Amino acid sequence: MSRAENSQFNVRSSFARTRAHELAKQTGMTATEVVEDALRSYVPPGAPAKVGRLVQRGGILVRRTGGAAVSLEEANAALDAVREGEG
């Protein structure tokens, strides 16, 4: 897209505006160039690849339900053991 079109894009986020200007100062670019560069590099997250028998629940992959149930206490005990180097 050409910048010669005299388009205007208003950013209402004070964080985005401030951060774009900070990056512009650091890089010697204009704020518009910083935003354009960021938008060119952005790749939206896609559907997760199937990984064996794992399925997505929210933002993480988990094992499908089925088999023996694990209680919260058992899960927490296993996590604590791994964190403490016992697992």
C-alpha cells in the first residue's frame, strides 16, 4: 500500500501511540514506518498442528480425556515433585 494516498489511521491506545514514538526515536524511523513494519511482520496465530493425541484447550495442548482420572491433589503432588527434582 502506498503512503501517497493521504490515508489516516487514528490510534486511540495511549500505550500504542507512546510505544510507536519510543521505537521511532530508537530506530530513526517515523512512527508510521514503525507501525507499517510491525504490521508487515505480524502473523496471526493459526490452528495448532495436531500433536499425537493432544488437543487444544484454550491456549495449551492437553491429552484427550479418557483413561484413568487424575485428581487435583495427585496432579499438584506430581508437579511439586518435578519442581523439587524428585520426579
